[in-house]
Amino acid sequence: MVETTGRPIPDPKSSKHLHGTEEEEKNILGFWIFLSTDLVLFACLFATYLVLRTHTDGGPTTAQLFEIPMFTLETFILLTSSFTCGLAVREMRYNNLRRLLGWLAVTVLLGLIFVGIEANEFLSYSLEGATMQRSAFLSGFFTLVGTHGLHVSLGIIWMISVGIQLLRDRIQPTTARKLFNAGLYWHFLDVVWVMIYTVVYLMGVMK
């Protein structure tokens, strides 16, 4: 069968080899368990932030700090990177290594831009005197958003590592599983960021 674009529709039977062995499937299940523990971590950080966000101790408030264009740009970039990551996984199912690596590179680049904007945001706040030690609110903010930023940085390193392995070993069950897990991790971070965007930034500027 052929799509209207002329590209062949992947045959589930021909892509069955990407599913790997029972051991590979157990590895994917183990990764889901890992994500659930990370979800608990972020749930605790969100709960802590919600308790501390009004404790400014006379320091800057959310409305004074947050700039709508800045955090909206961060959101757009990260959500776009989630889309390009999905395209990379899609190309894996077509067994197209070149396009897979291309979309993976775009995802890494967008992730680096996101981390750069966030680092600049933190630096700007610090130069204004809004450091982590200034108030309980800022401690909660830097811990929550900073933890997410650290996870994004680790995700970037992970995807670069997977890309190198794909160049070396091509698309086969092990590399397919690693890319699939990296994609799950990246989408999870996007979901967490949407929560940060809503709970921290939007609620902050509307306060």
C-alpha cells in the first residue's frame, strides 16, 4: 500500500523486529516504572511550591518576576521539540535512519535553546536579587523549575548518546528500544512543563 504522498505505509509485520525480545519489552516496562517514580518526585515539588508560593518575605512576587513573552517562548520551543521527537520515532518505524537522525538533531537543538533561555532567566532573576535564598517562594520556584531543567539537560545528553549508537549500530531492536524510551522521557518532560507553565507561570501572572 502507498500513501497519497507516495510513501509506503509501514507493514506491522515488517516492523515487528523493532519490538525486540521479551527482555527488551521488560526493559520498556522497567522504564515506565522509572517514569512513575519521577512523577512522584515532581508531584512533591509541585505540592511544596504551592505551599510556599505566597511566602515572599517582602521580596519579589510572581507577578513582578515572570514575563509572559519569555515563558511562552519556552513553552513553544519545548512543545515543538516534542513534535520533532515524535517524528524521529515515526521515521524509525519507516526504517529511515537519515531522517530519524535529522529530526533527533532538531529535537536536541530545540532542547538546548530551551535550556539556554531558562539559564538566562535564572541569571536575570539572580542579578535582580531574586536568588534562591531570598524567600521561601523563590526556593520552591528554583527547585521545581531547576529540577525540570536538569531533567531536560539529561534528556539532551541521552538523545545525543542514542544518536551516536544509531550511527554505529543502525536501527535494530536495542537501539529502537533506547530511542523509544528517550522519546517517552522527552514527552513526559513536556507534560511536566505544561503543568509548570500553568501552575507556576500563568497562575503567577494572574495573581
